[in-house]
Amino acid sequence: MNNTFLPIFSIDRIQHLQKLQNLQGDYGVLATTSCYKKLLTTIRKLKKPFFIDSGVFEHKQQAWYYELNCEFKNNQWIRKLQLANEKKLRKTIKEYLNRCDKFSPDYVFAPDIIGEPLISLYLANLSLQEYWNKPRIYHLIGVVQIGEILYNWTEKSVPCQDSLLPYYNSPKSFLTSLISEYRNMGYKYLALGGLLKLDKTTRTGLKFGLSTQEFDELLTWSRPNFVLGGLALTRLEVLKKHKVCADSTGWLWWDIRYDKKRFENRNPLQEVINFASESS
């Protein structure tokens, strides 16, 4: 994954894997630990770069990083969800990494929380400590949550007299410091996450929130190794320019039966691989 653009195909079912087996060229495969054991084992047999993500932590009722706290105040019991204590978080992270060990991936993404850059940084620190507790053959990738900052930063139109200089009151200043913390912590590989925004008008319900130009600028100064959800035909030039690996959000698996006009004579999977293999 060093200084190379490599398309990574996200899969969660055996039918996807069967399509990959017919492709020619270099690519990687991404799956979550919540996938069936048989699928994860079979992916390893492809002998392609294998990535595992922490989708196992998603929970519809209560997020894995929360715990219910009960406290007696003002003559009544108050119950509220709060960040789980370190012991519980370490236990969940340890179980995640131990499950990853069973399938011999090449890379594993450290647990993160969408829209929570500072909590994700805290979890990244715990994950790295647990990762080094025993010998492992895979590399741990730190996930820097940047979308929430980029999309929701409030900029002052008129600087106040006592405000910081313009450069220091920007998402770039915050994210540069955040990325530096990951590197200082010891992460060799970094991924940018949180760049997808909710959009009910799209088939997947998600939309990449940056224009091609904005994405190019982001990669110019952030220099990540991976972009989660960043793979698309419209962004191939930018990804290849910056030699960044990226996975897709599901558009590559679009069935031509539902959109013959766009895909009847195209194989998006092979198209992406062919572009990646072309000489610069």
C-alpha cells in the first residue's frame, strides 16, 4: 500500500466474491468481521491484498462504545448513555483484533466512530496498544474522521480583533494537527473516513461530500494511504495522482438490469482495474 493507487472492492456476500474471481489485474478486497467465516476464509485464498474493517461494532439498539450510566441526583435516578469506560472499550477492541487474527488479513482498520474525530483518536490509541500486545502479521490502519469537520466547520465572515489568524481558524488547521497525532502515536498507515454524507436521492443513500477539486486539494496536504468510500470513476484520476488506495460504497455492484443505459456494455470492476494498471 506504499505509494500506489490500488482499487479495493468492498464485499459482504459470496456473489460479490464470485464476480471478483473473473477479473484480471491487481486489486484488493475489503470485508468486515461481521461477515461469515467462510467468506472471510475464501477471500484470503484469493491471494489479493486483504483488508478487514470493524463493521462488527455496529449495533442498531445501542452503539458498542456507549454504556448506560445510572446516577441518583435531586432525589431521582437519572439514566443516560455515555462513553463506555476504558476497560469495556479495550475488551471489545481486543475481541475484534483477535477475530481478525483468524483470517490473516494484510491490513486491519482500527475502530472509529463516524462523526467523532476526537473519540476516534482515543480509540485509535487504545487499539494500537492492544495491537502490540502480541505478534500480528497484519498492519493496523488508523482511521481519521474528517467529514464532520469539513462539512460542519463554522467560519466567521468578519474576523474579530482578538481572533486567530484566518489560517488557524479553518478545518485544515484542526485536521493537520489531528493527522499528526495519529502519526506521532505510531500509525504508519492512515485512512480518511467520514467523507460520505446522507443523501436520500442516491441509490445507496450516501453521497461523497467533496467535489473532485476539493478532494484533490484535501489529498494534497493530508497525504493519507487510504480513503474510505472514495472509489468512483469520477475520482480515479485524483486517486491515481496521489497514489492513494480507496474502496467503493457499493456502486460497482450495480446490476445492469436496473440501469441498462449506463452499464449494459460496461464492466465497472474491470474498468477500474484497467485504469489503475495504465502507465502514468
